[in-house]
Amino acid sequence: MRILWIPSFLIGSLILASLLLGSILYSLLFDSYIAQTSFAYNDAGELQGPPFAPFEFSFLGTDHFGNHLAPTLLMGAKYTIGGVIAIALIGILMAFVSGTVLGFYKIDQLRILIKNSLFAFYFIPGSLLAYLILKPILWEPFEGFHYSLAERIIIQIVVIGVLLAPPATLLVADTVQDILMREYALVSKTLGATRRHLFRVHVLPGIFSTLLQLLFNCLVQAFLIIGHLSIFKLFFGGTKVSYDPFSPSPPAPITNEWFSYMGNYYDSFLTGATWLLWVPLLAIVLSIISFQLMIRGIQQYVKQ
């Protein structure tokens, strides 16, 4: 457990663990309750309605319905952080397996075909593909969702994870090929080393730092794709759509995921309630920094 004594890993893991555990425990202990301030009186005795700015009547302010941002964002932490971690792990696992196979087996024509096919993903925005694939699943139809919330979240995580895998696969394959062409690996093959031995002794240690960097890249890409989908009102876990002509309402998120919250209030700059954007944005930036600190700590631990 010496890794816990590395400051960067300790700080990053504590921040992420606090947000995740706090989100889960709050939902369990308080039954997802969110405090609400529907109206309040200012110092002059005048009646005011929401939204309220941070530190005015609540710590982080409220939204247009008077819901306090602090518990709202805390409840959404498990969706944002947990979803991003799951997406990145799926992407990096698929890239590692397929990239290793592609790097080991020298079937030239097949490898060229696969690499050219995967290379196309560098030029096709992952957000666009995710939108086209997930729109029928996440956008509520007139008759209601065909999948449960858990199923929609799992489908969204898997789809985005798969879309992140092809570009990472190419880098893993090139790294594996580079390792296998090094002198010590060629000597091992000359002496009769099996692919299993080469993988365990040479490839796995040599590719570890590349996988860590890819993991961070996948985390950031997952953040970006979820954010882009939210801008187009395709929220994490599904978009609630009203089809009632007598009480129309704009598309709304079902979960309190941070990007979905920002996407729901992206026009707050026009209304002056800018804290509805920069408060969740600061939480996202803090999470990205925490991930980076953890990965840097793991790299320092491996070098010891």
C-alpha cells in the first residue's frame, strides 16, 4: 500500500472517493431529498423568487425552481464520475485486447485493412456517432421509454466506450509492434520465447505507461462526448420529453448528472444565473484534475 503515500495519488483518490461515496450515501440516507427555496425576503423586506445566487440563501445557490445546487450536484456525482470511469475502462480494455492482438499477429493484408478502418475514427467525431446511435434510446418517445433507467445508462456507457476504443487500439498496436522489434525482444524470440512469454515479460511492462496515458485520454474524451450530447439535449440516462400540447415544457434531464445539468441550463448566461453553469463546470474540472493526479501517482509508484 505504499502507493497511498504518494501525495498526488492520495489527493486525487480522496477527492474522487469523497464525491462518489458522498453521492451514494446522500442518496441512500436522505432518499435523494433536495432542499428547495421557493421564495425568500431580502434585507429590504421584499419578496424574491429563484434562482438565488451562491451564498445568498444557500451555499451554491439554487436553480430556477429553487432547488439547492449543493445536494443536486452531489447526487449527480455518482452518474458523472462513475459513468466516465466505466466508459474509460471499457474503451481502454477493448483497445488493449484488440491492439495487442493486432500488434502480435503479422497478417499484413488483414492488419492493413483493420488499421485503415480504425484510422477513419480519427476523422469522424465520436460525439456525432454517439448522438446518432443513442438518440432513439435516450430521447423519450411519445409512448414512453422502452428501456429502464439502468438499461439506458448501461447502453450509453457501452456505446461511448466502444467508440473510444478504435483510436486507442491503433496506438496500442503500434506500441506493441515497437516493443517486439526491440533488441531484447528479438533475442527472446530467437531463443524460442513463446508469445505468452513475450507478452508477460516484455510487452506488458513496456506498454503500462502508454495504457495509463490512454486511460486519462479516454477519461477526458468521455467527459467531452457526454458534454456534447448534453448540449444537444441528449442527457445522461435519458431526456424527459413532454408531448402534452396544453402544458408544454422543454426537454429535461432525468438524472442530476453534471453535464446534463449544464446542458439543461446552457442559456443561463442570458438570464444572469451564470452560477448554474460555472458551479458544475468547476466540479468537472476538479474531477479531471483528480484523475490526472491519480494517474501521475501510479506512474511514480511504478518507477520506484
